[in-house]
Amino acid sequence: MRRLTPAARGVLLTIALLLVFSWTLMALVLVPNEASLGTAATGVGMAVTAFLLGVRHAFDADHIAAIDNTSRKLTDDGKDPSGVGLWFALGHSTVVVVAVGLVTAGVGALTAQLGADDSPLVVVTGVWGPTVSSLFLLVMAAVNLWILVGLVRGRGVHDGRPRGGGPVSLMIGRLSATLDAPWKLFIVGLLFGLGFDTASTIAILVLAGGAGAALPWQAAMVVPLLFAAGMATCDGLNSIVTARIYRWSVDRPGRRRRYNIALMSISISVALVVGVVGMCGVLVDTVGVGWGPVQAIAATDLDVFGFVIVAVLLLAWAASWAMSRRRRGVAFTP
């Protein structure tokens, strides 16, 4: 297996700095003020809860699928996708940090909107979040499927991207060209984060709102920073592992073609499943579609699906490692 790339080392350094900064800030700002919360353990407990909520949020199926499919696409473009997860997490966290900042600053209108299930903000963001994530995943599935078709037909990985021809080819080609660098996942994460529709995000807003009522604003802001640190750590490590898997799969495509096709098929299937379930949920909850099959798909529970995807990726990494070890000892032909 290869050594870490410069981009991967940069991701690890950024994660380390974010962890040191957020936990140091907790010790210096939150702990000295935790007596205001009523018990000596409340401040530390709040910090740990915020961090673990960020970790859990990183394993949401739409996060994992977005990072996975974008990494696949950038690898096929010959680029290093190691920073995809970190950029995505930073974009998503920016929305949470800003929202908590407004809440702790006493913006009553926002607090009231978030506290009412039927408020315009909750209704709009409840539609926005799943719609944006589902459309993004379906688009990435289409882009990667186009590349996979070219690979199955015998073209090299880098020759499988859409070229001139019909309108579908032109549309996919333009969509593919738009997402051409890891930093653009910051924008994608930002768009994902604008939908306050996940339990962990809502929990952070409630947690920080309660802290803001009893603590100075700087102490309350430690909560979203720890949430961001937890999410950035897991999403960042996920993209590093994913990048290594996909870089290995496209090296020597003649010898690893079947492995590459299998890995791409899994990636595309994951994006399609999560994207279709999300869109069906929007159709049922917002449009009021009552067709049985659509309702059944919308009711699919994806809470643990993100962990399943990560497990599959780790198995793929283990398989690539075993193949590399075997190839060093004897001639290997998959």
C-alpha cells in the first residue's frame, strides 16, 4: 500500500489542530463556567455529548454516500480525493456554528422558528435537506454509472467519462466537470447543512441554546465547535481510506479491472439507494404522494446504513491490502 499523500497528511494535520483547539477551548472556557449549569459534571458531559453527536452525524448514510461517490469520481479524473470528507464536514459544520452563534446571540426569531415544528423555517429546511442530498447523490450515481459503462465496454478508467453525443451525454459531462476539486465539497456540505432535518443537528441546537441561557456566549460556542471536530474527524478519516481504496483500484486497470468494476458498482448502488429513499420521502411528506410502493420506499430506515457502507469500504480496503501482499510474493491475476 502507498504512503500517505501530501493531501492526506494535510487532512490529518487539520483534524489534529481542530481537536486540540476545540478540547483546549473546552478546558479553558467551558469548564470554568460549568458551575453556572448546576453540577460540576454538566459542562464536560455537554462537551462529550456534542463531540459524539458530531461523530454520529458523520456516519449518516447521505454523508458516507456523498463522500464515497465524489471520491470515486475524482479518482477517475486522476485527482487525489483525500480532502473530500474534511471539506464536506467543514461546510456542513459552518451552518451549525453560524446557527448556534445566532441562537446564543439572542436572535429570538430564529430560536422561536427552530422550536416550532410547523414554523416556516422548519418546514422549508425539512424539505431542503433531503431534496438537496438526494439530488446530489442521484447525479453522482449517474456520473459514476456512465464511467462504469465505459469501463465494462473495455475503455480505460480515464477514457470512460462522457464525451460528445446526445443530450444525456452532454448533461452528464457538464455535471461531472463541475465537481472537479475536493474543496468544492465545502459548498456541497454547506447546502446539505442548510436542512436542519437531522436529529443530531437539532440536538446540538437545543443543547447549545440551553447552554447559551446559562453561560457566556464564548462558552456556549464550544458546543458546536466540538460537534464540528467530531464530524470532521470521522468524515476526514473516511475520505482518506476511501481515496486509498480507489487509487489502488485504478492502478494497473488491466489487472484490477474486475475489482474496480465491483467497487464502482457498490458505490453507485449505495448512492442510488440513499438518493431514491430520500426523494421518495420528500414526495410522501411534502407532495403527499400516496402510492404504496413510494410510501414503502420512503419508510426505509437508513439509520444504520452508513455504518454498513463504512464496513463494506473497510472490507474493500482489507481486500486491496491482501491483494497487494499476495502480488509481492507471487504473480497475481484477479
